[in-house]
Amino acid sequence: MTGTRYSLHLTDINAAGSLYVLGGLVAASLALSGIHRRLASICAVLMLPALWLGGSRSAVVAALIAL
């Protein structure tokens, strides 16, 4: 992969990507269950660009499989 990745807090891009997938799935489930629906929806939407900019293709595939 070429380009700049933006997951500076973790050195492994797959670990960063899996963290973004986990956070997005938790936020999506909270948004669907009705607990703090608006805040959880915003967090779920914000996880998508974080996942993409993280640079982990395997995390993107895992997110698609999980959905």
C-alpha cells in the first residue's frame, strides 16, 4: 500500500483497523438499541473514515463480513 496512514496511536495497522471495527460495531448496536441513539449514530459514522484512513485492508474486509 502506498500513501499515508493516519492511525498514529497504534504501530500495527491491523490492530488499529480492528479497534476501529470494534468501536463502529459497538456504536452501531447502541444506535439500533435506542440507548443514546443520536450520540451512538454520530460515533458509528465517524468510525467509517477512521477505518478507511487507518489503511488496513483486512479490517475493511472484516467490517464488511461483520455487517
